[in-house]
Amino acid sequence: MKIQFLGAAGEVTGSKYLLEMDLAQRSRRVIVDYGMFQGGREALEKNQGALPILASEVDCVILTHAHIDHSGLLPRLCASGFKGPIYCTGATFELLKIMLPDSAHLQLADSERAAKKIKQGKWRGTVPEPLYSAKEVEIALSQIRVVEYHQTIELFSGLRLSFYNAGHILGSAIAVLDIQETGAKSKRCVFSGDLGMQRRPLMPDPELIESADIVVVESTYGDRLHRSMADTEDELVGVICKVMAEHGNIVMPAFAVGRTQEVLFVLIDLVRRGRLPNLHVWVDSPMATAATRLTEHFFAQLDPESQSTFAWLKENPAALHLRFIADVEESKALNRVKGGAIIISASGMCDAGRVLHHLLWNLPRAQNAVVITGFQAQGSLGRRLVDGAASIRVMHQEVPVRASIHTIGGLSAHADQSGLLKWLKGFKKAPQKVFVTHGEEKSSHALAAAIQRELHWAHVTVPVRNQIEDCSL
């Protein structure tokens, strides 16, 4: 068996792994995740790049979860000739029905906006072409096959798949592949996907896997520890109270799926416990609104504390003025609110979507704040804010950054180094090979060193993009 690391190697986005196996004397090619690269100009070139094999030669795709950096190029793969099944959990399938059409819509809107700017003589560079169409999204969704947690299915003779809860977002999964190659002993390959944090709101802890021969583990925060939930709450309460006292607004860029729902839980819970006063919260993202409704549908998959808190809000609806913005005009009207608003809006890295309008209007005012709640990739607008830019370019306008910028790391949906090591300790004996991916270079190497130092596992590799590893045992 060989694994080629087509993405999320030396960077956080573009998760994409190609497995080549000899099963029942037949060569099989399986892809785990097929995500979009995000952040910076190089991302477009990578997204337009071709596979090292024909798409028609791929037998199936296994999808760990719905985030666009793991799923966002599936329609392009199908449009290129892939006709096989795409396996994911039921909740992931429901989220893909929301996220992939939205992705196609945003790409088309960006292309049309650029074409309009060219006619006005206000555009520099090439026009971004959509990576796929709404029709191609429909085709990709028709190829989905649902596999629920703890269900084991045989994909081909010699290859079985099981999903376990990764605790990252709704439907997120750890993919466990049991492989029996022709003339070889059986082996187990485990892909962590994105792992959630231990004892955090909304999602249950990641499930532990007891045995594996090969492990591919993420390392988004492999070089650091998150703040405790208590410290995170203290910081968030401090920022909100200060800004509200100064009659300012708070803009919270948040990933529409997972992060928005977790932020809502934390705000509701802080009001419930009397740590925050009655708040005025607007969720301005159609996709986040749909994902929140979907979260209600999968209520039983949330952790017990989250179920209790959301049930309390239903019993006390006046405790929080929570509004979901439906249309563009209502979204624009938010820009006339000069104080007292908490605006949660996508995209989470500030590279697209309605949050750009809110940054445009709120960044120049010193009494306002921007609260960053998630990872910001290199090259993204959000990363420039975190890195202290004095001004940024938003929607072709240079905007001064006078609002305060706060990074609330404890709300991350990704495990930190301690959480990743705790998950890895669930294996009863050392895997024969471990590959550390889905992290910037510094983060991945830090986690690899920690694994060798604390777990005493010898064969730990940080692959680079397009690297091929022989995993024959």
C-alpha cells in the first residue's frame, strides 16, 4: 500500500490523501478527503491542479467531515470523471447539501464581481473562474453513500471502513480502514480527520481507537496549548463588557458550520449563568443559519451540557435577543447599528462572505472589537488582522484597523497538542508508522517531536505535499 499526500502537508487546508492498494489481485485507488486549499493567491493554482492519476481511476472517496478544506473540491473531482461512491456520515451529508451549493454560489459571485470591475477599469490580475457549477454540486451529492458511526462496511474485497466520532463538528469522523492486500498480512490505517478538544462545548470528546498499524493525524495546533475554558470565558466576558460599555459593536468572524453554533452556546451559557447581561446577537450567514437548524435536528449527537443549555434558551427566549439574518438588505441594515451589537458572520478566515461588509464598517472605529475564534491560515485576511496589520484591503478599499483585535483560542474546534497526544495515547501499542499532517510546518514538526519524546514512538514522519510513502508492512 502507498499513500500520497496531495494536500494538508505543511499547511492546514487542502486535505487530500491518495491510497493505492492491491486488493484481491486488483489495484484499487481510494482518496480520503478532497478538500479545497484556502488563503492566498497560491490556493487558486493548487485548486486548479490535476490529480497524479485520472479522476476516472479513483474507485471511491472517504470523507471525514464537511468543512470545505476537506470536502470543497468534490464537485470538481466528479466533473473530471470520478463516478464512484463518496462515503460519509449522515450528518456530514446533510451539511454538504448546505455547504457545497454555497461554495459554488460564492465562486460564481466572485467571478461575476471581478468581471464587472474589469469593465469599470477597477480590477487588477486575472478573473477568478469558478472551480465548479451548481449542477456539478448536484452530481457530486448524488454520489454520496451514508455510513453511520460504528457501522462497518466492506468497500471492496479486502477493504473495510468504519467511522468513529472525531468530536470536531457535527458528523465529523475518524476513518478506520482495515486492509487485506493480496499476499500480505492485514493492516489497519487510521485517519484522524480533524479532532475536537476534550471537555469542550457542543461536541463529545473524540473517540479513542485501540489499534492501528498506520496513523495519519492532524496537527493544526500541534505546537501549542489552548487556554482553559474558564480563562477563555473570562477573556470573552471582559471584551464584551468593555465594548458594550463604550457603546461599540463586536464582529465575530466564525466558520458557519461548527464554530458559529459553539460561539452561540458559549454566549447563551454565559447569560444563563449571569456572567453576561442580556445581549443583542445577530447571526449573519445563511449557511450558518441552516447549519444551526441542522444542529437542532441532530440534537442527540451534542454533549449533554449543550443539550441542557439550548433547552434553557427555549424555555427563556427573552434572555437573549438572537436574530438570524435572512436577506442581503437586512444584512446591510446592520451597518447602521453603531453600538450594542454582536455580529457573528462568515467566512471564518475573513476571505469572503458577509463578514467583509461588517469589517469594512466596523474596523475604522476604536470602540469596536473583532473577536477571532478560529484558525487563520497563512495568506488569509483574518491572519493579517491577527498579525497586527495597521490597515487591510477589504472589498478593494483600504481600511484602517482601529478596532481592537482579540484572539480567543480556547474556542477552537481543534485539539491542542495535549489533546492530540491524549488521543494518540488511546492506541494500546505504537503504530508502525505515523504521519503528521494538516498543520503549518512549525506545528507539524512540534507535534512529531512531542510524539517521539512523550510516547517514544520511533517512526513519525512529517510529509511534504505530493510525497509518496510505501506503507507495506
